[in-house]
Amino acid sequence: MTTSKKKILIDFVFVILLFISCLDSLFPTGCLKFLFKHIDEGLTILFLIYIIYNYKYAIKFHKKIIYYWIAIFVITILSNILYQYQTIKPILVDALIIWPRFIIGYYFVLIYTNKHHFSMIFSLLRIVRIITVILFALALHDCLFSPFFPKSEFRYFMYSIQLMFPHVTYLAFCAAILLIYLGYTNTKKNNIPFMLMASFLMFCTLRSKAIGFVLVYWLAYIWFIILGQKNSIRIIIISIIAAIFAGWDNIKLTFLDTSRFSPRAVLIKDSFNLGIKHFPLGTGFGTFGTYMAQLFYSPLYVKLGYQNLYGMSQNNAMFLSDSFWPALISETGIIGTVLFILIIFEFLKVSIRCLRINRKAGFSMLMCLAYVLLASIAESAFLNPATFLLFMLFALFERESIYYDKR
């Protein structure tokens, strides 16, 4: 394949994955709707086959992440066999596609780029800039004039902007990916206008996690990249305070306000109870807090009386899969939760190691982790299709760091 054809293919895959959550809405029915609705699952399966075929390359990179995930898989499948809460289809989709998707995307890019000695990070710059400008223009129009797209709920002083995305959280994820990428490729400071546009998009969602991330990102970017400071303790403390301040209303509603009904609080409480009751294995894949548990309405929800709670019934299940940690604690149990946290620590260690080699690459990797961790408080972040692309970028930044170290 020629370089130009390869670049076109890379741009195409990037755009598809960036807008994966809204592509199926372009087609009301038919084969194209089905194709775009399940394209991320199809790519996940193809990437998994590629990783298995190239397993010798895979085990060269961060063996612990692979071993930890295999242990989680085995333990949680044992839970499914033991308790039999769910049927085979949701179990397999959860176990092979939804849960490991971000790890599969990461290893696919890492193996492919190292096997073929191919770096693609800067080839995306033009398409990313074009997308950023278009989304910024649409968001600005919908803020000031009669909107092209439906708006979300009223918050603070205006209606949340979601553009063509099915929910504002997907626009926030999209803008975060654009911002992190533009920050890395800002070699001559000519990406600053585009970075500000991406930040504006995140503010327009009026989501505390998005606003908190923008504050954290710019504070850290100015400190580490623009000013070139090395002392991280001070800026980390300031960033944490800024994130807590931005997300205080969400934290208060979820964890502190007992006078109001909070589905997330219910999920958190019940996940701990289920984790203890099914100690140490958990309830199994597809049983609690995930999209498959919602789609194939889990018998556990019936036992817990969720069918009588607003937004948690079978006919109205909009709150059942908008939290990550309850799904992790319940489905994988205490052992699985500890192992997953160890996986996060492995990604953190890789980021810090790369930070010492290539500051921009390591910083961008840390920002990928920062956003998905912030988002995980209020949504199923690690299971979100957008995280698939985010961790593919994470692998590209790591590849750039490896290349930089060998020069």
C-alpha cells in the first residue's frame, strides 16, 4: 500500500471511530445502519484476531497488562458459570468486546506500528484541524442562533450543546480526543487556536467532568509544556482542586445528598453489596452496570427492584449504564477490581516512563488517563466506544516516545 493510500485509510478509520456514536443515526434502517452501529465491535474482533496472530509481538510490550486482563477474564467467566445470572450472548459480548476494547485498541496500534516501523501521528493533523473548526462553528451557531441540532438540558446559564451526537458526553469525549491530539502536535505553537476551539466545545457540554478536564489540561499544559517546569507536586494539587471545584455539584449529588434520588448512588451502594455477597468472584459479565446488562435486562435488576425506579426499569433504562466503577465492582468482584486498578497503574507507569523520554508524548498519555478517569465517575468511561480511539492514540504517543528515544 502506498503512503498516500495508507494516509487516506488512517484518516478514514480515525473519523469513523471519532463519530462512532452517531454514525448509525444517519441511516433510519437497512444494512448501512446495522454496519455503522456495529462497526466498532467488528473492528474490535478484527484487532483481537490480529493481536492473537501476532502474540509474540504482544508479549514484548507490558506483559503485566495482558496477564492481569486474562486473570480478570477467567475469574469473571467463572462467576458466570457459577451463578448463571445471564445468557451466553451478553456474556460473550461483554467479555470479548466491551470490557477489553480499550486494551485491544491499544495493543493493536502498538504492535502494528512497531512491527512495520510506521508512525502515523502527524498524518492526522489536517483532518483533526478540519473537524475541530467544523464542530466549533456548529457549536457557536447553536449557542447564538436557532440550533441545527437538538440541545440537551438547561444547566447553569444555557442549554447544553450536543450537536449531532446522541448525548453530550459523546461530544465531550470527542472534544477531549481532539484537544489531547492537538496539544501533542503543537510543535510550533500553531495549534493553539484549534486547542481553544476544542476547549470551547467541552465547555459547551456544560458537563462538570468536561469543564474539570479542560481546567486540569490547560493548567498542566502551561506548567509542563509551555513553562517547562519539572516539579509536578504543586500543579497536581492545584489540578485536583480545580477538578473537584468544577465537579462539586456532581460529587455532592452522587455521594453527599441523601435527600434526592440518585441512580448512581443506588448503583454504587448495590455494587458493593453484590461484591460482598459474591465475594471474591463477582456476579459475572453482562450482569450489572454495563450496556449488555441493560440491553438483556439483568435478572439482578429485577431482584433489586430496579423496575420500579425512574430511569432504571426495562422500558426506561437510561441510568443503568452511566457509571463505570459499580459495573467493575459487581461484575468482576474484589479480585477483578484490584486487578483492573493494577492495569491502570501499569498504564500510568508507562506514561511516566515516556514523560522522561519525550515530555509531550508522556504528557499526552497522562491526559488520556486523566480524562477517562475523570469521566469514569459519571459514566461507563472505560467501556465507552470513544475510549477505543483514545487508547489507540495513547499507543501512538507511546510509539512516538520509543522512536524519540532511539534517535
